[in-house]
Amino acid sequence: MALQTPPNKLIIYGEGDLPNEAFESLASSLLQERGRLPGVVGPFEIAKRFRGIWQSKTDCKSKISMNLRVHVLTEVRYASQITGRSRLATEEDIATLGEWFRIFALPLNENPSLKEATKQAKAKIERGEVYVWEDGGLVSMAAKGRHLRNGVTIGMVYTPLEHRRGGYATANVAALSKEILESGYTFCSLFTDLANPTSNSIYRKVGYKPVCDYVDYDFLTGQT
């Protein structure tokens, strides 16, 4: 199965012993309909196989943008002992969160303007998707999205440098995860960057368990 929302990367998934014909057919169809792709994201072996076939058809180069791990939680196993509280973000937080959204996007090879990031933050706040940890001011954020029948994904976890190592992100993710489960969903999921041992550690404290590894490839155009 494959999904793309242009101009974003192709998301690919499959299980079992997949034949090369499946990858060949997908690549040929996309090449005919789209001509180019910015990249592919998916479980490691599947994304790697598609990347190889796509490169053979287009002569493009590729690079790994990020190695990811998918985690799932069905029960929060964390009790916060730090000061402050988690709450829904409001319109009064838009200016601060707009800047945080912009900074968060930079390591993801995105470079939104402050205006674009603020617009994105405003939209998610209006949908009730952003939660902040408040301790004498805003110190951390997390957001929910990708609402499925049984689960919700958590992302946009960010704490400014001056507030890190205080346990704020852990407490906020735990509070948001608990809110999601208590609202009727059976699980929460999230992605971590395998190059960031801190984020992988804090989610284990909350109760998240690793499921599988993903890889995010960039396709480099104009190179042969």
C-alpha cells in the first residue's frame, strides 16, 4: 500500500514476502503519473527496496533523512512529580508556539517562515490538538494528530533549550497520552529519531514500547 499527498513524500507499507513486481508496478505508475518524488518513508526493508527500484528507473541519488522508530502505548506508566501542569493551548499561546513550530521543523529539512509556522500552530490550536506544559510560563509542547478509529499519533514534542532536562516533555507527553486513552482510544503511537537517545528514553518512561523501525529517504533531483 502506498499513499502520497503532493508535494510530500511517498508513504509505503506492506507485510510478508512482497514480490518485486509490486514495487516495479508502483514505481512505474508513479513515474508515469507524477514524474518525480521528493522521497519515500516506510518500514526499513520496504522503503529500501522501493528506493532501489525508483533509483534504477530515474537515475536519481538518495540520502537518508532520518532513521525512525515507531512506538505504541496502551497504558500510561508514569506519575509526574514535577511542578506545573499540562493544558490545552489557547489563542494566547499562538505567538510563542508559532516560533516553536518553526524551530521544530528545522531538523526535519523543512524551513518554514515564521508566518507559515504560526499559521500551522494556529490551525492546530483551533482544532484542540496542541498541549503545553506550563510552569510559570510555557516550557514544553506536544500535539496529537492522525486520528484513527482506535488510536492517535503524538508528535511536535518540543522543549526550548533553557527548559530541557527538567522532565517537562516526559510529563506533558504522559498527560496527553492519558487524555487520549481516557477519551476512548485504545492506543497512542509516536515516532522517534533513532539518533536522539533522549527522546527514546523519555517515551519508555511513559510506557511506550517499540514496534518497528522506519527510514525516511530524500530523493535528490538533478543528479545522476
